Amino acid sequence: MSSDFKIRKIENKDKEAFLSMSREFYASSAVLHDIPEKYHESCFAELMRSEDYARAYILECAGKTAGYALLSLSYSREAGGLCTWIEELYVLPQFQGKGAAHIFFKWLEENIPAARYRLETEHDNSRAKKLYKSLGYSPLEYEQFIKGN
């Protein structure tokens, strides 16, 4: 099954699929809380405008949309170069457990080289933690603080 997976840049034709999956992701237990509808829309608009701040990729399996990944890029002085944040990785339920995430992370490292790959997960998301650890990721001993949305 895993050889059936393909990854490609998001396109305008993916708008409805992306918005639907994004809504599902933010309604799931993978995140702390849902977000306003306008955030979904503005994210897609930004993805179509440029790749300056965010990039998205559609995961396909046997020609069908299977999920998406949203990345943010920044420079990390601490890491000594490009830092790629895996902001969101969502695989539709019917494609989960078939290797999509492993394929995505392998593709990511081959196609978007970075000094550091960074992601976050909820404390209780043991499934995601197990996956990330199996891929060589380790917890970062910083606490995060935010102001605003």
C-alpha cells in the first residue's frame, strides 16, 4: 500500500478538500482547540499567494486525496540554519495506519533539507509521540509561550 502514496504541492483545485481536512484536524483531539473558520480560509489564501511563510502538500493514495501537511519555514540561529516546522500533518481516517506519515517524513527530509525539523503535539497524544520517536525526533526541553491567537 505504501508505494501507492504520492506527495505533491497544494493547488487551487485542492481548496475544498484542504478546507474540509483542515476543519477535521482542528475538530480532533490532536489540537488543543478549534479555530475560527476565517483562519482556514486565510491559510489557504496565503498558500496560494506565496511560499514565503507557509507551504502545504497533499498526500494522495492511488490517486485519491489521503491527507495534507502544512509547513512553516524559519531561520534558527540555535540550529544553525533553516528550521522547518511541521505545523500540521493530517491523514484521513481511512488511510491511517498504512504508512502515510512515514512516507511523508522520508519525503520531507529528501525534498526540504533543513538544519532542524520541529513539530509539536499535545501531551496526551501518545500515538503521535510514538511515531515521532520512531522517526528519530526527540522532545525539546523548552516550554512554549504565546501571546495573541
